[in-house]
Amino acid sequence: MIKYIKETTEFLQEKGFVNPEIGIILGTGLGQLVNEIEIIKEISYNHIPNFPTATVEFHKGKLIYGKLEGKIVIVMQGRFHLYEGYSLQDVTYPVRIMNSLGVKTLLVSNASGAVNLNFKKGELMLIDDHINLQGGSPLAFKGVEQMGTRFTDMSAPYDPKINTKLEAIAKEKNINLHKGVYASVIGPQLETRAEYRYLKTIGADAVGMSTVPEVIVANHLDLPVAAVSVLTDECDPNNLKPIDIDEIIALAGKAEPQMITLFRELIKTL
């Protein structure tokens, strides 16, 4: 993997992806932030050496390099998921590349379902902690110790200083930002009523199919990371209705401007 990372990094540097400060991963239905960026370079995932091959869903997946609030950023417009058939190493490879290119902070977004019924769809949740239910670790491979500490500490996986800043920004901008625990499952099927009850019992406030692998690798690399969930569904096992994916994506888009405000205001301070 070290060889692959070197090849990919050198390729992107030759394409002008130099001296980035902040990496951003945009989740499902959360692409509007790209419209706020002064784009300098962009490249499709399937043109980047050693990157996971884009599936149909991510033919438009791009790595974007540009300026946002005066900072040089690299943005993943579309991420990879285990449910698409990727490995955990594939899913997290872009994080290793952004780190290799020099980013100092990683910001992550996702769309998730609210298990905590005090949280409502269309609201935001700052991830304070997580539960990994994906059945594996992106660090469980031979030679991982050459890239960072094998037994990575996860006592505070989401950077407390960044989270404090995000909470202060939310208060200042009158944004209803919950704070809670995110459970990450494989998917792509949605949860059963019994599974939602289980998730609530073990302490989850929201559930999704991403983010945790990237956060684990960020911690492995000592890369400060923060993540915000856009809550697109209310997962009440006693009143569960068939899911409407189009409605979820529409809700994500409607709530996204608040997330963009959080990220923009945060980036000013980094």
C-alpha cells in the first residue's frame, strides 16, 4: 500500500494538487458545498491511479482542489462504501492520500437516520463518538504498523477542539446542532424494527453506512477529524414506514445549507 500511496500522491501533485490544508468528504446527497469552492483543479476518481474503481453511482465522483474561505481544500465529491463491494482499505484509501498530500484537518459529512427520537429529520448532529458495526477494521492488514500505530487509541476519535468550535458556530448562527453517537452498519438494506431497538439500546443516536472507517484511519494517521450528520429519517420502530430514498436525498439537500455554514465558518478559524 505504501507504494500505491506514493504513486497516487505523485500523480496528483503533478496535476497541481499541492499544499492542501483541509480535506473534506461529502456524503450522500451532500454535494452543494462544491458550488462554494473556487475550483482550481478537479479529476474523476477513475482517472486517479490506484483509486477504487468508480461504480455506476459514482461515475461523477471527483476529487476537487480549490479555495474555500482563503484555505486550500481537497474535496471528495462522492465517497466509497462497503455496500458497493469495496474493502475497508479501499474505502479509506482517499483519506491516506489526502494525508499524504499534506492536509492538516479532515471534515466529514454524511446522511443518517435518527435513532434518538428527540432528533428530527432535517436537523444536524455533530458526531461525538461512534459504534463500529461494520464487522471489520481498516487497520486490520499486514504492515499497518509501517503507516502508524497498530493499536490506535480511540478514546476521543472526533477532535474535541474542532467539535467545540462547531458547537459555538451553531449557537452563533442559530443552527440546531445535536451532539450524539453514530452507529455505522454495512447496508445497503435499511434496518428492521428489532435492529432499531437494538441500536437505541446500545447507545446510538443515529445510524448510517459510512464515516467510521475514514475516522479510524484519520486517527491512525494522527489527523484531526470532525464529522456532521444530516438527519434524513426518523427511525421509530413502533411507527416504521417503508423508506423513500428519493425523499432522503431531497431532505439531505434541503438541510445541507446549514452544514455548509458550519464548515465555512469553521474553516475560517483553522
